[in-house]
Amino acid sequence: MGLPVNPKLMSIRTFLKKKAEFMPGHKLVFTNGCFDVLHSGHVDLLTRTRALGDSLVLGLNSDESVKMLGKGDDRPLNNQDDRAFVLAGLTCVDYVVIFHESTPLELIKACRPQVLVKGGDWPVNTIVGADVVEKAGGEVHSLPLLEGYSTTDFLEKVRNS
């Protein structure tokens, strides 16, 4: 039967049509990631990210993109459709767009967010697209992570149990 349709899940083309309807001054926030096993650290980071603007577009690594990142032969554990569906269920996430490249640079260029956010394990000067957002007058943030929560640590616990 498959997953129900969620209007927050969309192609970049559909998102850009929605963005064209934003009121002047609308502050778009962008973040991205794999979000393979959603945990409290993710929800905390996404909630704080969303608070930095009027809407949050989340660029989600496709299954093949996760493989390109070298996270392990068994990753992602959850396929892109399942990951996107779970993320779209969060009230702090307004739009989910899957990207297939190894980085979200092209998606960031297309979305043109005013705010770009990654977790605190990413120094601002290493965040993909930071130069694009800053050049357009936007902000780039590396927000502190909720201590003790990471997908890698979680999977290690599961594998060792």
C-alpha cells in the first residue's frame, strides 16, 4: 500500500513554486542531513533551527547520497521515503526536499535561504553553501548539539547489545 501522501514532501521544482508565494520579508531557513535514525538530538536541533526563521526547508540526502558519504555498507538503515515521511511529520519542519548529490550545494543555490544551519560538529567555515548564503547577505549558524545524542553512538549501542 505504501506511505500516505504528505504535502510537506516535494521536489525542488514544487518547493520553488511555493517559495514564489512567500510574503516579502519571509525568512527561509535551510538545513540538511541524512537523518537515518531520528533521535532526540535531531528533534532538538531541528526545533532550534526552525526558530531562526519563518519556515524550514530540510534537504534530505537520498539513499545513494548517503552511500557516497561513506557512512557504512549498511547505511542508510531507513530508505529515503521512510526518512522523509518521518521528518515531514515534525511540526518544526515545513518542507522536505530529497537531493541526490554528495552535497546540498545545488539545492542551497536553488532555494536561496536567508539562514543556513548545521549542527555544532560543523565549523561555520566548513558548512557547504555558507559562502553562497553569506554572499547574498544571509546568516550561517553552527548550533550546539544536544550532548550524548548521535546516530553513530546509537547504532554502536544497538550493535553491541
